[in-house]
Amino acid sequence: MWLKANGGTSLMNRILILLAGLGAAACASFGDSRAPITTELLPAPQPSALRTLVIVLPGRNDGGRGANERGMARAIHEAWPGADVLLASATYVYYRDGKVVERLREDVVEPALRAGYRRIWLAGASMGGMGAMLYERAYSGQLAGVVLFAPFLGDKPLLEEIRNAGGVRQWEPGPLPAEVDARNYQRQVWKHIREHSALGGRIWLACGSDDYLLSGARLLATTLPEGRFIEMPGSHDWRTWSRIGKTVFSQIRTQEPDTL
């Protein structure tokens, strides 16, 4: 959602280097970014005529089809029995090499469209939340929406600057170069959020009340429609995200009935 697909490779490399310093990071996921993203389909418990797919993207230290993602899939199925869930192994290596957006398009989203899915949601936690936002920005309108669980949104000084200005809409990003790089990408991200608030209608945001990325989530929440941000007790972990996810997808289901 934030950055154009064109010219994004060098930026993504730099962003992921910076993300390596975040507290939750440990060892990187290994693999070959030239290989297709592997997936696993978990069919809906109660299939519906209006075919819906929720694609789950992993965090930085996850493989994409492990116990963490399966826990989220169970939560989605309990909340929305008519939705299929697709676990996608869009691991760190695809971000590191600047290929996550195009690989998601070629290996995951477009095959789902060809398979007849009429509504596709992209859900991601932490690094996966960034991936979902990047995809929405590059291919706006292709997805029914995105669900973000504690995405990284910037360093503390910039978040404080925005708050001190009176909020996102009052904040002035100042002159920025056309090229987005490691020195200005966070400011460019918030500039885009400020100027494209209508995109908030496709975003759902959730975060634990003890999550170390809560500050950025609360700031993004000020740009979203009422009810699109859900905060519950918990930390920066999949147990929290799966619990909140059940609530989020229950609410989405009430707005996205399984029949037309």
C-alpha cells in the first residue's frame, strides 16, 4: 500500500536490514527467493457459493506453514467458517531480495483469482503486515482488504513528531525527494498514509496492549474508520494475534456475508 512496485527492490533490501534490528528478530528464514512461494490450502469448514480466501503471511522468524500460522487459520475458520485459508511461505528471503510483492502476485494471488475466488483478503503479522501493505499499494483494488497484526510503522522519534504535530492529518512531512531510500522511507510511508486516507476503508488493524509496536498501531488507527482498530491484552506473539484475529474476522464476516 505504501510503495510502488517499480523501483522497490533496493528499498526493500534496506528496509529489511533495518528491520533486523527490531527486538523480535532472531535468526533469518533461509531459502531461495527465485523459487515460487509455497502454499497450503486449508478448506472452509462450511464452503459457500461466494468463494472467499484469506491468505496468511508469516512473521520474520516463521516458515509460513507452521504451528503459528495454523493457529491463526483455526481462529479464522472459527470466526468465518465459509472462508478458505491459504498459508503462504512468504519468508524473509523474499523481502530481503525485494521480490515479495511480485512473487505474491505470481505464485499466490493470481492463481487464486484464476481458481475462482471472488474475495481475497491478505492477512499478515509484523513483517507479514508490511508485506500485505506493500501488496495493496502495488495492486490497489485487487484485494477485498488487508488485515494487519502489529505491523512495523516507524521509529519512535518520527512517531513522536507526528503526535506532537497534532496527528497524521496535521503533520507536515516536509520536502521529500522523489526517490524513497533507507533515510526517508518511514517519512514517505506516513506521507502516503496522510494523503491516501480513503485507503483505510480496506484496512483492519489489530494489536496487543503490551506489544512493543503498539504506539505505531495506535497512530495508524487514527486514520482508519471507526471500529477498524482492535486492541486486546497481549504481546508481540502469535497467541495474541490469533486471539484477536478471531474477533477481527468475526467482524469482517458480519460485513462480508457469504451470500449476495
